[in-house]
Amino acid sequence: MKTLIAACMMAALGLSSVAAHADEVKVGIVASMTGPFGIWGKEYQEGIELFLEQNGNKVGEHTVSVLYRDVGGQNPARARQLAQDLVVRDGVVAMGGHELTPNVLAVTDVINQAKVPFVVFNTGTGNVTDQSPFFVRIGFTQWADYYPLGKWAAAQGYKRCVAVAADFAPGHDAIAGASKGFVDDGGEIIDEILIPVDATDFSPYLQRIRDASPECALSFIPYGPSAVSFVKAYVDRGLLRAGIKLLNQQEVSEPDLPAMGDGTVGIESAMPYAPYLDTPENKAFVDAFKAKYGRMPTAIHLLGYDGMRVMFEMIKATDGKRDGEKMMEAIKGFSWQSPRGPVTIEPDTRELTQNIYIRQVVKEDGVLFNKVIHTYEQMKEPWHIYN
């Protein structure tokens, strides 16, 4: 391992002298394009390709080439190897992507040794950016969504709720963030329910929720088939009808709502994006996306889109040369008007200050979607404040 990293660093030093006016600048995107998390990589790519189409693949005189690599699910060893190959063999000036915390953390030694920035598209674990000065997170921590979600639950008058999450680091952070927001504002978490990440039968956990007789369940199940199954089971088993409000994150994403059905109406969630957000920037983004792909975008598409914007800013700062330290300095404090709203990369944490939207599933004109009902404006990432 040390030999590989040393080779990686030596190659990085050699490649950093690439001429400033080279025609091509390469960036690497590593994500799951196949496997159970394949939707993440595919949707990242669609968001990236839309951004490149709108910006002509150009930064100054340089043409930006994106090299996609498939990690195929949770596979830290492969994530590390792909990062090494992109740095040493392909000569990328920056990397981005990933959707799972173990894969993100696996590239830490590589980017630290080679001093190549990594734009983290998605990982919810709070301490990730503390692991390397070359990490910048373009998505959101679990605390960023669940801390305000807990506060929102308390503001609705709920006093006794359960916290439910997949049993891995982001799930633990979701419970901690929701509990902090809820308890600080007068609520009580009467039970914490952890569900195995690979669970397919949610019956025992849903029964446990019912037996606790809470007023609400603050839940996190990773986006994808498991989330759909959990929400559908929650509805089908009558927990909503029993008066146990469900509050979550992106488990009720628009593409999945038709399969979940009208029983989802009233479910509330916290996210930094809503496809039906009523702003000029989002309307332009949605119109362009629909024109290119024929459907509505998701938050995952936006992560690819905004992630590429940050990479373009890095490339602009060094005129296409690999200079990780200069690239990172260039994006500290960088602000732009995203389809999600105004965002700023905080210099000290390399996390985003951004709006967090409370959304409610509604059905209007025959369409199920998440309607924004409240905005926590310009929230600094809370994990770094409270931990």
C-alpha cells in the first residue's frame, strides 16, 4: 500500500508541471454505475453532462474531459485503486463523486499524498471533511437535514417521537442530528431503532414503532429500493393512519412516489433541494433537464451538476494545472446561485452553507410531488458546530 501511495505521490509531482495551456484537462468521477447503488452514478453523470452541455466543456482555453469509473457499490479497496489509477495513469487534476462513506474515506491517503482535490458528491457522515484538507463536500451531512427536521417536528407540537435509521455511520448521524434538534426544542426521543442496512423485511421494526405509540417517526433509510420498500410498508401497515407522522430525508423522491402511491400524501422531509422549488434558477435547471432527458431531475442530478461547477472553478484558478493547494484555496468561500438556492463553501470546514427545505408530499393536478412548506435559510453545517 505504501509503495502504491509513494508512486502516486511521485506521479502527482511530475504531472503537476503539465503546461498551463494544454488543450485537455482531465477530471475523474468515481461512483457506483452498476449494482444496488447504480442509480447514484447514473444520475450524477446525467447532471454532469447537462452542466457540460450548457458550459461548452470549456474552461478558458481548456477542454475538460470527464473520466467515469465504476466502483460498483460499497468497495473501499476498489475505490482506493481507482483513485490511484486516475492520479497516476490518467493524470487527472481533480476527482469527485462517490455515494457511500467507506468508499470516500478509502481515497483519503491517495489524495493527501498526491494533493489532488476530491469533490465529495454524497456522504452523510459528519467528520469526512476533517479527514483531508483536499476534501470538499458539495452535498450535505446527515446533520444538515436531520437537525432542522428535529426542530421542525418540535415546532409542530410533537413531544414523543422515535428515531429510526439504517445501522451504519450515516444512520447514526441521522439519529444524533434529529435528536439534537428535537430534544433541544422540548421533545423526547422515546426509542432509537436501528435497522440492518441490507434488511428487506421491515415488519419487526414497524411493529416496534407502533408498540412505542409515538407521535412521529424521524427516519433515515438510504435512497434506493430499500427506502421505497420501507416507506411503502410504513403506509401499508397503517402507521400514518394511526397518527404516527413520518418525517425523513430523500426516501420520498419524486421518481419513486408513483410506486408508493397516494398513501404518502402528508409525509414530510428535509432536504437542501426540491425539484418543484419555485425560483428562476431552479425553473431554468428543470426546463433544461426535462428538455435533455424527458423527466424531472432529482437531488442526485443536482449534486453532479453543482459538483462540476466547483471543479470548473478549481480548473479556472490554476489555468488547468494540477495544483491541489491552490485549487482548494480558490473554492474556500466560493458562492454561487444554485438551483437549490444560494450556497457558499465555508473556508474552515469545506462544507456548504445552504437552505434546508421542509417538504410535504402533496397531490396536485394528479401529480405526487414534494412541496416546500418551510425554509431554514442559509444554515451552516451543524455537525461542525455541535461536535
